[in-house]
Amino acid sequence: MAKSLSLMALVSLATNILNLPTYAQNVLSNPPLELELINEPERAVREGVFTANTVSQAGITNPSLWWVRDQFGRQIVVNWLGYPEERRVDLIVDRQIWSFINYVEKYSLINHFALNAREYGYNLRIFNDQRLFLGTATCEFMAPDSITSNSLTSSSSMPSNCHINLVLLSDRGLPANRRRVPAFF
């Protein structure tokens, strides 16, 4: 019975992933969460990954998520892993607190972090501290060479077509229906 439930959850998740836009599928197709890098800061720095515990000695670490965490997610956000080469941030949240907050609170938390990440051309994936995938905040970023000099730009490129995708869990912790919400962040 447990095998059939796991298989059903996996098939449901795969079907939902295939229905996402291509740019969101690319964020999800990246390697799995590398939670061990949080406890190995030297290795993280060598691999070009930043966390809440590693600060650049050469300049400002962007996206700077510390203020957002302190304002909106002090209790729930455990850490994050930022991948500058892949333009992705993996946000790790406390699974117990995540299970107690409602949909609007989850969306709000993700939106605050996504706003900050988007300013620097990063997409966001959300996991709990047990490596369970919880959602994404993704944008399709235009190539920097296609941006005109008259347009407002951030440090990377202008986003379009942004979405927040939440995996809602059933009472048993299995993926339920996924909600794809157009993001206005």
C-alpha cells in the first residue's frame, strides 16, 4: 500500500511538473537540494554556493536575503543555498512551522523572498528541512542583450511571466493538488 501511495504521489508530481512553463521546468530539473553544504561552509564557498552562514569577503552577497528573513521569516526560514551560476536560490524552511501556517501565509512568505531574488535574476525553490520539495517562485528572464537601454533594469535582466507554484500536502504528508498562481511580484 505504501509503495502504491508513493508511486501515485510521484506520478501526480511528474504530471504537475510537465504542465509548468518551460522556464519553471528548468528550475525543477536542476540537481536535488544539497543540504549538506550548509554544514560544510568551506566546500560551499569552493563550489561558489552561498548560504545564510557564508558571507562574501569581496563584496555584497546578492541576493541579500538576511533582511527579508529577519522581517518576514525569522522563525520559519532555516537557511538557504544560492547558486549564482544557475541563478537559483533554494530556501529551506522548518517543516513543523510550515505545516501550521495557512496557504496565504505560505504564499506571502514565498512572495517576499521571490521579490528579493527576482531583483537579482534568481528563481526560488522551497524545501523543508527534511528535503521535501514544497514549491517554486519562477520568472522567465529576458536575455540581457535583448533589453534596451531605455528600459528599467536590475543587476541582471528583466523578468516576465512569473509564477509561484505551491505543493500542497495532504494530512499524511503526501503531495495533494498543486496550485499554480500567477505572481504579481
